[in-house]
Amino acid sequence: MLYKIKKFTKLSSEEKKLFLEAYVTLGIMRAVILTVSFKRLTRSLEHLPNKEELTTLNDNEMYIATSVGQAITRAIAHTPWESACLAQSLTAQRMLQKRGIPGVFYLGVTKDEESEEKMKAHAWSQCGDTIITGGRGHENFTVLSVFRWGQK
């Protein structure tokens, strides 16, 4: 525990703020996922029929987007609740939209022969051509839905 506190104190003040915002937003998104329909959850986003041309971000916007992604990655390691890919994508969307940075999040599925469900779902978020959350293994999923926010 002392190691985690020491590590936290070494972060810059901006990194600390982003970490705390990501932690709280992950908790809120987890609660929302459990209590609100997906349709209602995404009604403020533009639903796209398929992959579209992504908005190019300037260097400062890209820096902020990757910093938000890093803060979310740090925070998920410490949440006592499940912070799965959908909660991460929604957290990234909320944090980036608040900062005026456009992006998309994808929902995809793949076959899972090892599971009883036989299908496996995944969500990931992207700004420009950089994946912010959920990047690991995303290429194995077939995109079903794309949701965009903050289009310039």
C-alpha cells in the first residue's frame, strides 16, 4: 500500500487530476452500465453505420487524448469494481468530450470456441489514428457499431 501511495505522489499534478477523474468516472460508468439501457447510454453519441474517416487531431489534442488513456489504464488497476472495456471506452468518451477532443468508440464481436456463450464482445476507443482504450486484441473483433462524439 505504501508503494502505491509513493508512486502516486511521484505523478505530476496534472497526472494526479486525470487519475482521480478517471477513477471516479470509471465508477460512475460501471454503475450506469448496470442500471441504464445501452440505447439510453449512447443517445448523445452519433451512431455510424460503419467505420468512417477519423478526425485528425493536432499535437496538443493527441497529447491530451493519450494522457487520458494512460490515466484510465492506471485507474483500472486500482478499482475494486469491474472496469471492463465498455466502462473504459465510455470513460474515455466522457473525459475527452469534456475537453473538446473528438473520437469514436467501437463495439465488436468474435467467436469464442472455448466459452459456452460462443461469442465474445469488446469495446475500444480511438482518437485520430491512435487507440486510447481497449487496444489489446481489438483487431480480432468484427466491428458491429461505431459511435462518434465531438466531430469537428
